[in-house]
Amino acid sequence: MFRRPILSLAFRAFRGKEAAFWSFSSVSAKPNIMEYKRIEPATLKIDVDKLAPIYTPELDSLVEIFKKNDFEIRVAGGAVRDLLMGINPHDLDFATTATPEQMKEMFDRENVRMINTRGEKHGTITPRINDKENFEVTTLRIDVTTDGRHAEVQFTTDWQLDANRRDLTINSLFMDLDGTVFDYFNGIQHIKERRVIFVGDASTRIQEDYLRILRYFRFYGRISEEANSHDSETLNAIRNNVSGLSRISGERIWMELRKILEGNYAGELINVMIEIGIPEFIGLPKTPNTERFSTVWKNLKGQKYNAITLLAGLISTEEEALVLHKRLKLSAYERDLLLFITLHHERKWSMKPLNDNGEFYLRPYQAIVAMSRDKPKDTKEWTVQLLLHIGQPSMAQQIEDWEVPKFPVNGHMMKEHAPEINGKQLGVLGQELRQLWTDSDFKMDAEDLVKHIPHLVEEIKEKFPAKAAKSGKSKK
């Protein structure tokens, strides 16, 4: 039984033989039939009533079309894994013995519209059934050649060969729509044991696509019940292949890394990744700030946080933050959050950061938000993340709940009281007035603030003198 029994599962014999797990030889990147060893799959039957969440009239129609045309179709990969763990899958991926051309001919005959033709070269056809639901259906395939990023594929009707090309045993499962699960590489057992194991030889699987290194850690966070129960041979295979991550695009790396940072055991997994030498190949410093990172991880446990908030614990300088952004192609929001936390996490406040009881004042953080003229909504969100980062969740909640008061002076009022200053000087004046307003605990009104404009203008004109107007005729 599963340690977290959710579904009622019963092993059954396959073609009259006892269900078991067989040894196998890994198929190389260029398949050699002499290396291929037929494996009789173990099977498991999931009660059909447990599959109710995935059944729709559109799915029934899809399956009926394949049956009518004598092609097999099964649910593949992660959706089967999730069902075995009692999780309703968000997406269903399907595998079939039909080639893309056969699928297109079949759907044309059935007047089924097909969309998203970009996946066709990899064997994926996407029919839209009843103009209501889309299904991605991929022809069984093998990787003929691969460069560690992309593969040239060859179509097959052999379910075992397709299972063999997948990354992890828990992702190499297939399921008929009657609930029968087919398992070639011990994936069912590994789900029961909460183990994350590569299909066949780990180095071979990694070298087919080096992103699988990060996928290993992501799925470890999803599957394992312990923070540090890694298979030593698996970690050695990863350690010997980490440099291959330099071939992977930053966007793909960040997609996986973000999920690791927001998942279970994020701190422990990042520390393992550091120990085996991953950081320098994904944009992090070669020797990240592990001491600060450990503190940040303790601060964030049990909190809902942005992945950048934890990642920033490994960054010490703005230069390191920009190098990481360049490698991972962060969004503008993520880049600015990373820089914001890097700038402020050890900021020396002009006002006392602690009160007499040793508690943090909220005011400096309110001031950050109130002083922001650009992106005030973003700045408020970044300040919440900063407070979580430094271990002040209650203050983070206060900032999140805080309704920022409206600054009472606008540009028209400043120009009216200081018509002689230029645009840059006007901006400086606005910031000086905001500072006065913040220092007053946001109590000064417009009348109070405009009284300070004359002497502020004199100071500003001394610091930022207006440029002399250009004279003379322009040259023709």
C-alpha cells in the first residue's frame, strides 16, 4: 500500500503472467536492436470511478475516433503519475501508435479541427473536439540523435521504446482509458517509495537533455517525503554532467529553477545543487552566499513567497544580480525585485530601524513605498517580499494591508509656487516634499507642505543650477 493511500489500487496479471519488474538495457541515442531487451510491463488497475475527474464527453469522443480507426491511444507521463498519487492532473498528454499523417487524415475524415501545428515535427497533433476541448496527442517515438538540447525523433509503435526515452521512471507510465497502467521501468514502485530515479542509465538520460538535471530536483521536491534521501549514483551522474547546463537556454533553466525554489525542500535542494557544482552554469556566483541563503530559507519556511525572494539569498551585489538576470532572462518585474532586495536587505536606515523593545519600526518600509513615484504597486509588493526575506512576516502582512495615503501635492501646485524651476529641479522638489510628508507620519497636508517650497527651491537651485540657454544662430 502507498504510505499516503488515496486511490484504491489492485495489481493484476498481464496476459496471465505475474506482474513484476524486469531488468533492462538502456537504448542508446542511436538505437541498436542488439541492445534492446523486451520487457513485459507490470500493470496496475485504477478504479474507474477514481478517474471521473478526467472523463469528459470530448475525451470519450477522442478515444472513440482512435478505436474506430484501429489505433491505440493512452494517457502518458505526468498525468498518470499524478493519478497514482491521488492528484487530479491539470493537463492530459496522450500517446498513440498513429503517425501524425495518419492522425491528420483521421481527424479530417471526422471533421475535427486541428490547432497549433508547431508540434507536428515532433509528432504532436492537437485536435479540438466539439470546438470545446483541446487534446495534445503525440506519436510514440525514439530519439535518433540528440545534442543535449534538441533531438531528432523517429516514430515507432513500440510503447517500451517510447517509455525508454523519457527522463524519470515516474514519468514513463502509460494508462488506458479503462484505468490500466502500464509500467516498464519500475515507476509504480518508485512512486510508492517516493523515489526519483532516471530511466536506465542516468548519465545517458542526462546527456540526451541536460535540463533533466533540474527536472530531477524539481520532481524530487514534488515526490520525496524526505529532504535528503538522494540516490548517490544519481547525484554522481549529475555531478559529472553539470557543465552541460551551459548549453541550455536561460528561459528553460529559469522555468525549472523557479519551481524548485517555490517547492518542497527548496533550501535543502539548492544546497545540494551548490555542493555538486551547478551554480556557475546557471548564472549564480561560483561561490554563492550560502550562509545568508540558509538564514533566508529559515525565514521563508511556511510563508508564501516569490521564488526571487529566496534566490536573492545567494546574491551579494547588484553586479551578481545583473549577471544572473542576463543568464536567466528574468522578467522586468523579477529583475527589479532581485535588485530591490539586494539593495535593501542590509540597508542602513537614516531613522532608527529598531524601537526600544528591539522590534523593527514599520516606518522605514512604509517610506520606501510612499517615496516611490514609479511603479508604486510593484514597490509595495517588493517591500512585502523584502520583509519576508529578512524574517519579518508580521510586518510584511502590515505593509500588504496598508492603504498607502495619497501624496497631497501635485506637479501643478509645485509649479504654481515655484514657476522658475525646470523639469529636473521640479522632480527633486517633489522628492524633498515627499520626504517631509513621510517624516511627518504622512500627516502634513498640502498647505503645510507648500510653505516649505521657497527654501527648498533655493537649496535645489544651488545643487542643480539650470543650464544656460543656448545663444547664437544654429549652423546651416
